[in-house]
Amino acid sequence: MKNFKAEVHKRILLRRFLLAGIIVIDVLLNVFRDQFSNVSDYALGYQTGVLIGLMILLSINLYMYERSYRNEDRLKILYIKEHDERKVLIKSKMAMGTLFISIGLLGVATMIAVYINQTVAFTLISVIYGMGIILCILKVYYSKKY
């Protein structure tokens, strides 16, 4: 359990670092907003909304981990929840299915985008190739690891 407690502590530190970084980015975007005259207000508003959403999610996640870190019973519950073999298998199967469905949908979107906008089509093709390359790299990595 000490190893898991150390791992939870690392997660807490990582989330604190990420939260601080997101806050700094949001503050900088708002401070230098006037210098982005060629960017629409919609784009800046979208970025601010995404950053605020990330701050909220990270804060909730950080709170949950800190609460578990301080209480041994909650830490045991978190350990069991994260290491349940059935849930691990479900997540693995779900991730692979989602990946292949996403690649397929991107392929369909690319076929449609070719007729509408070439830039969007090339971007989608790049995303498909990027996902494929990442998939191949992870397959080789996990094949050697396990």
C-alpha cells in the first residue's frame, strides 16, 4: 500500500503542476488579449472556456486524490477501484473500440471533406496517419513490455 500511496502522491503533485500551468496560461491569455487583434473573440472565448473547464476538472480530481491520500480507508477503496481486473479489461476493450471507430469516422469525414475543403481534408488525413503511427508505436512498445 505504501507504493500506491507514493503513486497517489506523485499524481497529486502532477495535478497541482498542471493546474498551476493552466492558470498561468489563462492569465497570460487574458493579459495579452489585446495583442491578438487578428484572432476573433470567439476563439479567445473558446480557449478561456476550455481552460476554465480543465481547471474545474483538475480541481475536482485533485480534491478526490488528496482526500484519499489522507485517509487509509479511502486509499484502499481507490486501490481496489483502480486495480479491479474486470474494470481494467473493460477500459482496455473500450479504448481499442473507440480508437478504431474514431479512425473510421475520421476516414468518412475525410471522404466528405475532399469535396468541400482541401485544407480540412489534408488535416484529417494527417490526424488519421498520426493516430495510426501512435497505434503502431504503442503496439510495438506493449508487445515488448508484456
